[in-house]
Amino acid sequence: MPNVAVIGAQWGDEGKGKIVDWLSEKADVIVRFQGGHNAGHTIVVNGIVYKLKLLPSGIVRKNKISIIGNGVVIDPWALLDEIRKIEKQGIKITEKNLYIAENAMLILPLHRELDGIREDAKNTDKIGTTRRGIGPAYEDKIGRRGIRVMDLADKTILSKKIDMILFHHNSIRKGLKQKMVNKKKLINDLKKISSRILKYSKPVWKKINEFKKKKKTIVFEGAQGVLLDIDHGTYPFVTSSNTVAGAAFSGAGCGPDTIDYILGIVKTYTTRVGEGPFPTELKNDIGNKIGVKGKEFGTVTNRKRRCGWFDAVLVKQSCIISGIKGIALTKIDVLDELKDLYICVAYKLNGKKIDYFPSSLQDQIKVKPVYKHFDGWLKNTNGAKKWENLPKKAQTYIRFIRDYCGVSISSISTSPKREDTILLENPFKKY
């Protein structure tokens, strides 16, 4: 049974949680490899809605091991709160079914505060962050002054490392005329929760290698989407980590030969949260209608998502950059009531037609979508479980996405429910 990496091929919110949960039925281990609690996954199981932020989607299944990899930045207080909430819903979480990489970086209160200070600053452009400290935590990681999970185990080392991080942050705060961080309070707050975090701490890279040798099936779960990648996304309106499939290797601690199949999750239309370019955005009644029908509100922030037509140019680009072998298409039922549909197949930039999304922010803002029209099917697809159950016009729409992107459609999701999935190509078969 091959191992699968699951990533979003748009701006996130594609429905990765349901797909990872669905795949995890066949898997033994589920690994989250990047991002933080700024990315939410919603899963519906037997009518129960689970809203996950840091916990891997496989946590809701019995007899599965969930891993938070070193590529994730962890707010320990947010994680413990999430565990408490999920346990209230009947899911038991112990050190036997949840592992946390000992070398994963921690998000501290000072990171959250700095995030908010920057977003509220009058002399800077708003990025539209979730204000959860993700960016500042990754900055400290790269700046080699971050606090890692393992540091909670040694009070002396923790104190020295906090001195390093406060030298940096208090300098910034002083310049911004903000209150200095209280070291004593920060250390005491960390001490209160350290044992509850450390019990899950493990050398995750070693565990993954052991699972690999035992032929265990592993699903690697990404957060956000390729278009929010720090290198390949709509910079600077991106997240602070690499969201492409390649991040799974560094963010979990394994080699390229560990992953056999890369599955891209793609919504049948396009959405985006926060600021940044969005060529196919619909600022009209149709966009609102899609948003209402698709319940397009953020799992983490409850912010209303911007909605637009399907952008095949962007999805094809994501497929190429991440080496996507199969597409899991989601939310086809949201388009059921639309008479006319459009897919972006190219852009016009300065009077010239181009077939890719440029890297320059100025060009990204200027591009105009070139559309191909499709007749809507105006029939109910909600809950469909077979390809033959889909209207012919829906099949035409889906085939076009497949042919344009040059990637097979492995599955089609027709509702938030786990069982409402049309399987066209099993990613777990031998390749």
C-alpha cells in the first residue's frame, strides 16, 4: 500500500479534512507536516462535526496514529484546548495515538501579540493574517532563536533561550512603543503546561522510518494550499511556510522515497480568505450565492471567503509545481443551481495572452481571466456516489478540468459526509 501526500491545490479551504479522513480509513499513520492553527479542517462523521486546527484529521478514527511533524509551528495552549474539545466529543487522545515532533517550534504569546501589532500598524499593508502568531514563529525559527518542544524539558536551557528570543522581541517592542514581555510570567506559563505537551514528544523522523520499514501506510496531510506557499504563492499575501508537496519531506523528517502518490484537493470553484490577488473573483450575486451554498466561512476565523469561478490556469500550475498525480474534486454540488458556468483557461496581461500565473504581484493584480463557458446542469448532485449518477453536463465540466490540467480525477466529493464520495481512481492501489 503506497503512502499518500495530500495538499490543497488552490488557496486552501478545498476540503482536505474530509479527504484525509476518508483516506485514513485505509492508512495506519496520518502526519501533519506544516502550518499551524491558522488552518482549519472540518470533518463530519456520523452527523458529528469535528473542527480541527492542529490535530491531524486521522485523530477522529480509532486505532490510527496521528503525528504533528517538525514543520508545524505549535501554540501549546491552543493545542491543549483543541484536545480538550475533541475529547469532549468522545475522541480519546493519548501518547499512544498522538505524537508531536520534539523539534517542532512553539508559538508563544509574544508571537500572537506581534502578529496583531503588525496587522494594526497604519504604515504597513494588511496581509490578512489570522493573528495567531504563525508568521512571527516561523521568523524566529529561521532566525535560530525559537523555542522548541524539547526545550520545555530543561529549565536552564529554556531560560537561556527565552533570553535570546526576548532580546529580539523586546527590541522590536521598544521601537514600536509597546510593553516589554515579562520573562518570569512567560516561563511560569510554559512550566504549567510543559508536562502535558512533553508526554506526546517523540523523535518523529525515527518513528516514521520505523513505520516505513514495517510497511505501514502513511498519509501526509498539508494545510492551506499551493497558492499560499511562501515561494510559489501570491507573495506577500501568503502563509509563512511551504505548502507544496515537497514540504512533506522536510516537515516530517523523511526522504522522497517515502511518498508514492501526491493527491491534490481541488474545489470545483475558487475561494480565497484575506487579502491578495484573485483573478476570477465574483463580487456579485453569483459569488454570494456560491458562498452561501458552499458555506464558505473559515473554520478558524469564521471570516467570509471570497468566491469566484474555477481557475484552471492556477490549478494546472499547482499540479506541475507539486507533482500532483491525482485530483480529488470537491463541492460539485455547490454548482447545481447555476445556469451558466465559467472556467478560466488563460489570462490577458498587457494585451497579450498568457497560460500561467506570473510571480510579480503587480502582474497578478493586472491579469484578466479568459473564460470558457459551460452549461450548468441544474440537477441535484448532492450525495451522489457513482459517476453514472452525475448529470452529463457535470461530467463534461469535470472532464474538461481533467484534460486541461493533465491530471486524472481520482475522486469526486458530493457533500461534506465521508461516504458521499465517488471513487474513480484509488490512490492506494499499486503504482
